[in-house]
Amino acid sequence: MRAVLQRVTGAHVSVDGEIVGAIDQGIMVLLGVEQGDGPQDAAQLAKKTAELRLFEDADGKMNLSVEDIGGQLLVVSQFTLAADCRKGRRPGFSRAAPPEIAETLYLDYIEHLRQRGLSVATGRFQAMMQVHLVNDGPVTFLLDSHKVF
């Protein structure tokens, strides 16, 4: 699984002009599920997301997690994170998990975050969405469950 984490002062996602998920200060997560990913990837990536110190303390150092600040998360499924862009000019998506597996792991990831007491808003799986955010910093990190655990 791959996740792009962006520290935000606010974010929302809309489908057909309707806002379906919104947060204030916290983390905007774009989540991609690849073939071979499983429940352990979702659990580990959720733990890392919740505990990663992306927010500044009183001294201006990134020493606080989203849990520490009582922040929120907006999680949006993003299958294009599994794209292979090495050959040609058109991305290939053969590494992306099939939708039924991807949705299950996407929901598992969200549930792991909620079990930690975090407030999690979401997009709509497989919908064409418009994502709006104010990246704070800007601060952006890429996590890959196959590389960071």
C-alpha cells in the first residue's frame, strides 16, 4: 500500500458538486492499494499514519502526531498511486489491486485509524472526486508499506 500524507489546515472532497468528506487541521491521505497487499499492510500503514510526527511542537519542531494534536484525517482512495510510469508515456495500472480487494483494504485502513480514536472523513470509493486542500508548510510524505516497516 502507498499513501501520500499531506499536513493540512483544512481539506474536503466532493462528488458531483456535493461535499462528501471534510476536515479541519490534520492529514489528507491519498491511499493506493497494490496487488499483494493484505490486512497487515493496512494495519501497519494506519499505525504509521497515526503516529508519524508531522506537526510542530511549541519549539517549532515536528514532534507531534495527528493523535497528539487531536487532528482529523481525510482518506481518499487513489489507485493511480500504483501506476507504473517507467515505460512509454502512458501509465500502466497492472500493479493496482482489483477494486473489490482495494476497497476492503481501504476500509480496513480507515477502521484501524478510527479504532485509535481518530476522526476520519472519506471520499467515495471509485467515484470521480475533486479534492480541495490547504497544504500546511507545505508538508508532504510518501509512505509505502513495503518499504517503511
